[in-house]
Amino acid sequence: MSRLPWAKLGLFAGGVLFGTAGIKILSSKDAKKCYTNVTAAILRAKDCVMETVTNVRENCDDILSDAKDINAERAAADAEAVIEDAAPESAEE
């Protein structure tokens, strides 16, 4: 005689029932409305993040441009100092 595993059979039946009810709940009008609202919120958040990223990029570009200007001014000052240093040597000769 074999004994039916009633516990396993009950778990299986419960899973099937829960799955069927879950599909009904997940495909209901209210659930779709909730999914739509969540998706809209995610899209708004994405727009906000992209706006922040754009602002940060613009600021970084400004910083890079200013840094290049500073380095160009320093290079010009260094070149001018080298020319000034070289001028007295040629005058002495």
C-alpha cells in the first residue's frame, strides 16, 4: 500500500490556487493602473537624474576650460620669464 503524500499534494494545490489568483490580481485594472503610475514616477525620476547629470557635465566643462586657461597663462608667464632670463646673458656676451 502506498500512502499519498497529502502534505505535498496540499502544497501543490495551494501553489496552483495562489498562482491562479496571483495572475488574476496582477492582470486586474487596478494593478495595471498601479503599474502605470509607478512607470510614470520612474520616468519622472529619470528626467530629474538626467537634468542633474547635464548640470554636472556643464560645470565640469567650465572647470576644465578655466583650468586650461590658467595653465596657458602660467605657460606664457614661464616662457616670458625664460626670455627675460636669457636676455641678460646675451647682453653680457
